[in-house]
Amino acid sequence: MNENRDRLRIAVQKSGRLSDQSLDLLRRAGLVFRSSRDRLFLYGENMPVDVLLVRDDDIPGLLVEGSCELGIVGRNVLDEQRLAGADAPAPAELQALGFGSCRLAIAVPDNGLIKNVTDLAGLRIATSYPALLAEWLRKQSIDAEVVLLNGSVEIAPRLGKAHAICDLVSSGATLAANQLHELVTVMRSEAVLASSPRAQNAATAAQIERLCARIGGAQSGDGMRLLMLQAPRNALPAITRLLPSRETPSVLSLDGRPDDIAVQALCSELDWQHLEELKRLGASSLMVLNVERMLA
Ligand code: PRP
Ligand code: ZN
């Protein structure tokens, strides 16, 4: 920890997709806060842990410089900073938090001119995640131009600034409102707990570990669903990739149906879109059950 401080600091998005659930998780982990007048700082009353409310994009930087020991941030923001920072020390992802799931996706105008990923060659793609997009393009061997925009990326095609965009998609409402649709997923993301790459002394490390254990306890069982389905055996790899599951799914064979399997998976967040995609992969007899209690 910073030499001048004996309290942990955890950075949380001030207002946005992750704000409410981040604070809610910390409260369920047992932290009680008092808010400062400017509402940018929450003082921990029952533990030496304070919360800083900041822009999500600033969280990796705060961790790198050591102004905060911990942060709750989207994996996409963390990975973008790691890629952009090349060999500089980067914050580590301590644990996935099971909320705020979304995907970084390339989206194109509904006019239908861009149909396949290969059509992107030679075109301009606007994004706030230039490093993640550039890396994906490199891996796909697609030669497209990355245009950096820090906000309102979805209007870039209409303004003629780019042919396509690469942005976060959660419900898909923003894309639909801008006559865009997804072409391909670049990465899946969710809220994660991240830690500073600065060396910690033993006392700080112990404090972080205690807090992580409390957060883990607050998480387990919470919002967990048991997904059950039947599917063609050869669809298993695609199904496993799609599931936001915490552990390897159980796979059972079906009597008299050698080409089919039954799958059971514990999933943190399942929305209708997952179920639609599973059906498209050939899943049937889909069932989602609430998990009452869980001992991981
Ligand atoms: C993302 C993204 C879109 C929106 C998509 O922004 O930039 O604007 O969410 O969500 P939807 O599919 O449910 O419509 P985010 O909330 O991360 O805000 P930020 O980029 O300003 O940090
Ligand atoms: Zn942001």
C-alpha cells in the first residue's frame, strides 16, 4: 500500500453500467460506507477500505500508479490497457464477478453492404478499444484501419467517419437504435476485480485477501442458475464456449442416443440471447433453474 495510507482503496465506476452492481456487491460483502459531500469518495466505516468513484477508463491507470490497490472494472477495459501498455506492469485480474456481462463486437450498418468478416478489408472501423481491435484484426489477418473515437462510437458510420464500429454490446439496444447489427464477437467481457501491479507489503496483501474472500462469499450462489439441455454431441465445443459458466459443465450420455448428450452447467448470468444462441446450436429441452445455495 502507499506509504502514507493504512487503508485500502478500491476504484469503482462512478456512473455507468457497472456502478450499481459494484457497490451492491461491496455492501453484500459486508462493507458499510459513508459518502463524502462530493460523492466521489465513500469512507468505509466498519473496515479500513474506502471506495473511489471514478470513470471506468481511469481505473487501470489508478491501479498502475498505485493510487488504488483494487478496482472493479470491465475485463475489456483492463485488457485494452494491458495491450496498449505493451510491457509496462499491468493490473492483474483477481476474480470475475459474474455481472455486467457483455461483448466487444464489430457491428455494421443494416444496409447490408458488409456481409462477412472478410468484407472489412480496406475499410475503417471506429472504436474506443484500438488495441483490442488491432490485435483481433492481426490474428484474423484482416487489413482494416482502426479509427479511435472516445465516445458515441455508434454514430461514426452515419457521420461517414467509419464503415463499421467495434464497441461493447450488452442488450443490443444501442446498435438497434443506430441501424447497426453485430457481425462478429471480438471478446466476451464482464466485471472483474483487479489489483494494482505495485508491490504490496504483507499487511496489505493480507487485507486484500480478506476482502477477496468476503467478495467471493457474497457472490457464490448469488444469481447462479443451473442450465440443463440436450444437444448433438458434436455441438458440445460450441456450447461450452458460449456458456458464461464458472466451471466445466457436466456432460451425460443419453440411453439409446449415442449422438446426443445432456449438459448441466452452473452459469452466473444467462439471458435470453444465450438461450437463443444455444437453440441455434441445436440444443433442446432447455431448462434454467434457480440455485438456492451453493458450496463451490
Ligand atoms: C457501452 C457501449 C454502448 C452501450 C451498449 O457503453 O459503448 O453505448 O454500452 O449497451 P446496449 O447493448 O445495452 O445498448 P458503456 O456503458 O460501457 O459506457 P462507456 O463506454 O461510456 O464507459
Ligand atoms: Zn467508459
